[in-house]
Amino acid sequence: MHRVCFLLRVEPELLDEYTARHQHVWPDMLAALRETGWHNYSIFAAGDGLLVGYLETPDFDAARAAMAATEVNARWQAEMAPFFLDIAGAPDESMVPLPEIFHLD
């Protein structure tokens, strides 16, 4: 299992709405994430709009491709895109993994 961490940035004034939307992620989106290999997926936010995402997956490229092939992901990305700063395309296309420097285990 590979650990993946990435950064994105949302408009700070939209952070509350972005957070609220994630309290009610569509059941079919949650199922698609699980079915396509996204495990232990979390998103953290700072008050300035910085988002830190973390997930575990056997293959991040394969998990992203599998999600990209789902209809629910296209709908979700279209709904979320207006929240983000400095992205080209859909938010999930802008996830660039950070190199892992240290892991306790």
C-alpha cells in the first residue's frame, strides 16, 4: 500500500462552504472512491484555504484513472471546481503527490 499526500488550495472565503459540502458527500461518490482503490482518504484544511489530502492505495495512477472513468466523479469534480485556486482542469487532475520524507513504521 502506498501513502499519498497532496496539496491543493481553495478560495479562503469559500472554505466554509467547501467544508459543508464534504459533510454530505454523495453515497455513490463514496462508493466509487472505495471501489477504485482510495483507502484511508482524508482532507485537512487550514484557514487560508490550504488543503492537505492523504490516502492509501496500491497504485495512485490506477486509482485516479479508475475514478476518472466514473460518471459520478465527473459530476463531483464539476461541482467542486469553482472552489479551487490555481488549477487547470478538474481538481482531481491537479493532485500532485508530495515526496515522502519520513514514515515511523
